[in-house]
Amino acid sequence: MSDATYGELTVEGAARLFEQLDLGQHDVFYDLGSGDGKVVLLAAVLCGVERSVGVELDPDRHSVAVAMLSSAVASSAITSDEADRVSFVNGDAFAPRAFEGATVIYMLSNVFPPKLFGRFLTSLQSSHRTARERCVSSRRAARFPLTSCGSSTKSLSTPL
């Protein structure tokens, strides 16, 4: 995977994202294409989500996320309770049931080509939806037909 398809949120950007999503303790947050796992860790620490899951296809980036979690625990940067609510999956975010149980699905999609973003939306449409689910993307979905994504689908209104 090339660096051209990798993007990253700042801590401040992640905090604004979580605020826009009204992310809280009853949410199960999924970051599709989670990279080094920073956003996944921040969701657990800043918002106290029930569960925070990062799905990353690239094995090197997945390894970095796992190492970051271990390092955060070892240095007491996060509590064991916070760490227990974080998991990282090295796999295809579009595999069947890849984000089952999610109440919030996030994808920093402006770094992915339109064809990949289309796969994301198709995958959302074909998966089992929940009434509390929110899907958010950093790319406007207007060009892509999407009939349903739980209670809401939105593009971010402000830059992160």
C-alpha cells in the first residue's frame, strides 16, 4: 500500500470528530482503515466508548497499532480498562460482518480513491444495520447513491 493512500487525523481533529458524532459510553466505534490506531485509542480514552475497533488491511500499519496499544499500557498512558475496550483487526474492512455491532463507523475516506469509497458504501448497504448506527466519512457521499445507513449518514461539515 502506498503512502499516497494514507491519511491521519490530529488529536484536535479527532476530538472535533467525536464531538460532532456525540460519541459516548454506549457506542461501539469502528475506524475502517485505522492505520496506526491513534483514532481508535483516542475514542476509548476521550469518549469512554463501550468498544473501539480499528480495522486495517496493511499488516505493517496494523503492527504499529498493536505496538502503540502495548506501549500505551506499559507507560500507563491509558488504563487497563481503556485498553480492554480497544481491539485491532488486521483484515478487510469490507469482508462480511467486518463491522458487526458498530454504532459508529468512521472512514477517513478522502485519502481513498472513489472506487474504494464506493465499495465502502456498498458494504454499508448490504450489512445489518442498527437503529443507533451512525456512519461518517470525510468525503461527501452525494455522488454515491446510499439508501440507508441506520439512523444517519453524514459527511463531516468542518475540516478536521
